[in-house]
Amino acid sequence: MNKSVSSLQSAVGSFLLLSHTGLLRFTFYFCLFTFVFYSCKTTRKVIKGPIKKYGADYLFERLKENELQFDWFSAKYKLDLIIDKKKTSFSGQLRMRKDSVTWVSFSPALGIEMARLLITADSVKFINRINKNYFLGDYLIVNDFLGSNVDYDVMQSILLGNDLTYYENGKFRATYDSKEYHLVTADRRKLKKYVQTAQDAERIFIQNIFLNPETFKITQMKIKEIKKENKKLSATYSDFRFVDGQLIPHHISYEITAETPLKIEINYSKITINKIQRFPFKISSKYTCIY
């Protein structure tokens, strides 16, 4: 905004000529300058108002009220996975039952399923149809791959653009810029009644949340563990569209900062919510267990 205002001021000065045409142009630019300047002031005032009056708690409540409410979720997706500047593309289907199970089917460009993934609150199962093998494990596998310490709640939240569900609300600090609200906390811990492992107890997040000031939807979320300074997860949400009366992001970009940087771009299509889903996961007796 400062750059734009400066440019407009220069334009006004250059047209301060003692001619009729110059005067008309000056009038036009002066009106344009006034509109832009006061529009920005009004926007900032509107954004700043709720923070000054209600504080961070108000923003956090609006965030929770406008999250995706669902019991069942399904979508088709296209995914680009970039590791060490090498890009691999997939398409497939994503199905979820809230707080229970996530099912993912992976297909290459030809559309024939090559792999299937089933994640629950305490397990991770994967079938590789190309190599005819499978593994059955837990979140240690996921975290080793991502270089992080996520659990089912974190994974479910970042896939949909919701906030963490089973974590303490924490002491958020609220700020704003000319476009978005910003919530920050440095002490996000899992609720005690949901702590089941040593990993759960040790997991303390520094979390940054950016909110659209009109919809209160999360546009970006950054998560970093206090004990792992060099490992960060950033998720950016865009292309929001209404599905059954709820705004859902159709494009998500993830960046994971770790020893091996990882970037994922996802585009959702044909999203449905609250329609009962099936999660078929049958392992052939001819497949080899690798874990």
C-alpha cells in the first residue's frame, strides 16, 4: 500500500500543469488517491476492531465456528510430490471418517491403482500393488518419512484446513496486517486425556494461524515443534468453494522443512461430505510383508 500511495502522489505532482488538460488529469488522480487511501484505512480499521475489542479469544471462537463440520468426507485428488527437486504425480481418492480412519488410493497417470493407504488413530497400513508387498505399522513410520512428529489429529486437520481438535487451546496472541488475522501460540500441547504415548507427551507445538477476515477460514498454518527447531510444517489453503453450504479449500500446498525438504501440492475435486464411505483394504496372501 505504501508503494502504491507513493506512486499515486508522484503521478499527481507530474500532472500539476497550468493547462486545462493538466488540471483535469490532476482532479482524476486526486480522486483516485483519496479512494485508495481511505479504503485502506477503512479496511485496516475493520480488521483491527475485533482484536482491540475482544482479543484473540474472539478470533479463535470464530475460527472454530467456521471450521469444516463433518462426520464423513470424500474427494478425488491430484497430487504432486516434490522431493530433492524431483517431482512425482499421482491422482486418486481420499475418504475419511472423522477422528477414526483415513483411506487413500493412489493411481499414476494411467488410472490403475498402484497403492492403497489406511490410517487410523494408532496404525498405518500400506499396500504396494506394483511390488506386491505391504506393511503394517504405526506413526513412527509416517514421522520417519516426514521428519516430524505428527499424530492422527494433526494429519486430519492439515488435510482439511481445520485447527487441531485434541490439543489445548493455548494462549494465543492476535495480530493483524492489511489482509489477514494472525494467531500465534508457543505452547500447544495435547490434552492430557488424549495422551497415550511418550511422543504425545513430548509434542509441544509453536503454531501460527492466518485467518481470512471475512470467512475466518484458515488460509495458512505453520507448525513447529519446540524440540525440533529445524523441522517445520507449513500448509497453505486456497480456492475455497462451497460444498453443502460449507467453504472447503480445493487447493492445498504443503512444505515440510527437514533434513530432506518435501513439498506437496494437492487439488481436490468432487468433494462430498456426510455420505457414508467404505474403506476396503484386503491384502492378498501372495503379497510379502516388509514391516
